[in-house]
Amino acid sequence: MAGKPFEVVVGKGGVGKSTVAAALATQYARARHRTLAVELAAPAGLARALGVRDVSQGALAEPREVAPGLSYACIDGENALAEYLALILPVRRVLATVLDSRIYRYFVAAAPGLKELMTVGKLWYEHDRESDGQPVWDRIVVDAGASGHSLQYLRMPAAAAKTFNSGLVHRESQRILDLLRDAKRTAVHVVATPESMPMVEAAEIVEQLRGDLELPIGRIFVNRARAAAPDGAAAVLSKLLSKPMDGADAGLARVAAAGQRELGWLQVQAESIAEFVASTGIEPERLPLMRVEEFGRREVLELASLIADPAEHRQ
Ligand SMILES: Nc1ncnc2c1ncn2[C@@H]1O[C@H](COP(=O)(O)OP(=O)(O)OP(=O)(O)O)[C@@H](O)[C@H]1O
Ligand SMILES: [Mg+2]
């Protein structure tokens, strides 16, 4: 189906990619889009953020419904390759022999980017999948990996299409590339946290997406953003700290010092976001830092409510 969104969430390690992917997927499912949330390599942060249980067995290639209208799958490149080979080698005995062979193991380990390519191929298959002439998914949201190498997946189809300039691999890679580069369908969302290095890294990701990757940029999220301080906070704190405090005032001094540290973080946040805006020209969306003892499904649901559906805004 033309125009069906295929969304990929990228960003450096630990910034909140899985949380944002889960919140987006949850929000789409709430808006009655049949949504598939996909995690790459092995079940981890996305499964956790969606509250998916029983993932200890490893990859769950078959999508599993985890909430009304919301399914979860984990795609592992090696499994995807085995599945693909099963299509070409339908004799099970032959297939098993191939998959067990040392040469095959060696080939999979040695071929650069093969696993990434098979993974993206499988994503493409899910995107185009139909049942009884109807598309199975309205939306696909991909959490592109815990390794911080999420762009590798997006780089592979172009590399493969170039390396193999004709034949099957070229054709398949080109089809995947056509989907990825189509701004009507694909959006790559970038997540960062409001500190100097993460924001610089996010700007670099934007630059790569605009540059050699040539991929459509979706939304930019600054996750764990602090709320603005109350008016006059800086003046009140410095007045408090200017007075010598002892004894009964020691507690007050500690609170004032903590308040000042918090203002320091707010300054870092403002400066790092301003630098990002100056270098990319994009004003990011902020998602609040949630100060909870244990970050869980409830917080993800709250973030989902804050993430409005951009398609609905456009209409
Ligand atoms: N808005 C938020 N407020 C408070 N804590 C948050 C917020 N978003 C995420 N976290 C916390 O940060 C942790 C890391 O988030 P998440 O797993 O989404 O990051 P990630 O970018 O997917 O990490 P990785 O690169 O390891 O896959 C979460 O387990 C959660 O505890
Ligand atoms: Mg993650």
C-alpha cells in the first residue's frame, strides 16, 4: 500500500530509543492503526518497554500481539537468512545440512553486513505483507538496535545495491532502498538526551541521514528533558547561598546546593539544544525526564500520550 509508514528509531546507546519506539507504537495502536513494533538482533529494551513477557528463548521472528492492535517481533539477521534459504531450499534435510555446515557458519560470520541486509530485507517483507489482499500492518516501528550502530542497518541496502550492480541481490537491495528513501513512507526518528555530547552526536546522525544515507528524517526527540525552573529560582538560590548557614540551616543549604546543580543541568540542556538547532535547523521535540524509582510500562504509556500522531496533525 503506498504511503504506509515505516518508521525507524535511531540514536546513540542508552538515550531512550526503545522507550520512544514503544511509546510511538503504543500511540499508533491507540489510534487504531494495526502496528508492528520490531526490535533487532535480540529481545531487549523494546520488549521490556512494551511489557512483553517470555522472550528468554531469543528472537521471536513471528509477530506476537501484545496489546490490542499492537504486535511485537524480534528480527535476527541470522534467522532471517535461514528463513530465506528455506524458501530456496525446500528440502529440509538439505537445508539442515547447509545450516549446520562449517562453511555456512564461516560465510555468515565473514560476509560483512549480510546479517544487517537480511534483517532489513525481512523488515521490507513485513512492510509489504498482505493477508487476504489486505495489508497486515498499517504501521511498522523499528527500534534499530542497542549497539549504537543502528545506522549500519540503514547503510546496508545502498552498499549492497552498489556492490552487486546486477542480479538478485542488486534487485532486492534496490527495492528495499526505494522504500527507505521514499519520504512518503519512511521516516527515521532520532533520539538524544539534552547534554552536550549526545546532542552533538544527534546532529551528526542528522547530517549522515541528509548526506550519504539520503534518508528521510522524521521527528527529533530530546528525551529526559528537564522542566523549566520556576521564575526567579536563580536569584532566590544565590540569595540563600550567600548567607552563612550552620546548624539548623544545614538542611536548607543542602537543598539550595541541589537547586543550583539542577539549574546547572538546565543551562547545559538549553545550550546543547540551541547548538543542535543552530547546526541542523531543526527544533526538536522534548520528552520529559520522569523521576520515578522504577521506570516501567506506566511511564511508557504516559510518554505515548505526549507523542501525538504526526499524521493526524498533517491532516
Ligand atoms: N523520559 C525518561 N525519563 C526517565 N527515564 C527514562 C526516560 N526514558 C528512558 N528512561 C530510562 O532510561 C533507560 C534506557 O532507555 P532505553 O532502553 O529506551 O534506551 P535505549 O536508547 O534503547 O538504550 P540501548 O541503546 O541500550 O538500547 C530506560 O530503562 C529507562 O529506565
Ligand atoms: Mg534499546
